[in-house]
Amino acid sequence: MPPTDFVPPDFAVPTEAIFGDLRLVPLGPEHNAADYAAWTASIDHIRATPGFPDGSWPTLMSLSENLRDLERHAEDFRARRGFTYTVLDADGEVIGCVYIYPSRDEPVDAAVLSWVRVDRSDLDRPLYEAVSAWLQNDWPFATIAYDERVAE
């Protein structure tokens, strides 16, 4: 499958980003059980996170359906159609996700969403700030839509 023009062909898509104790790596099937446990324990929290206002995600699915979803995200990453990263803490536990996909709004290059587990909600704003700076400094996007987190 040929790459898309979401990012330039010569852009080296990061396969890791480290922000203090947080590490982002491409989300893949190997994260299935931990990813599933993270979001299923945090559905209401995720739905209340900026960027997820319509309550349509997450929707309950089985572990095997989650695996197919992770396989789709991994294929998007390989094909350069979109980039989903799992967020790991210092112990290597899955605590959230970051999604970077083409925006549906014409003047915006990339639409970004992120969430963290409810028991790690204190990391939502630090993750938002780190990812915002990373996207601005290391990615080829002129404009990004990423709902701001308010200070608590």
C-alpha cells in the first residue's frame, strides 16, 4: 500500500518519544491486553476528556475486537495514514494513547486526541503539553487541532 501525503515522504516518523517518565511508542497488537484494561477501566473519564465530547468513544468491545482495532492502527502507522501511540509510564504500564490523524477540517493539517487512565488523570495536562510541543517542534504540520487541557 503506497504512503499517503499526510506527512512528507522523507519525514522520519518517530517510533519513540520520551517525556520525563512518559514514553510513547507505536500502538500495536502486542499492547492489546494492557490497552484494553486501560480504556475499559476509564470509559467515563475518557468521554469527559477534551476532544471526546460526543461520548461516541470508547464503546464497549471484546478483547478480540480491540485487537482488530489495534491492528488497524498499526496498519495506518505503517501506511503513514495516521499515527497512534500508546503511552507508557516509567514501569512500562499502558496509561493512555495519543492519536495523530489527518484533520477533516480543511485549514488544519492534523487532528490530535489523547487520553490517560482515570487513575493517572494527573498526567493528562503534562501529556497534552509535552505532545503539543513535540508536534510543534518535530513534526511537519503547520496547523494542529488538539483540544487544550485546563489547569486544575
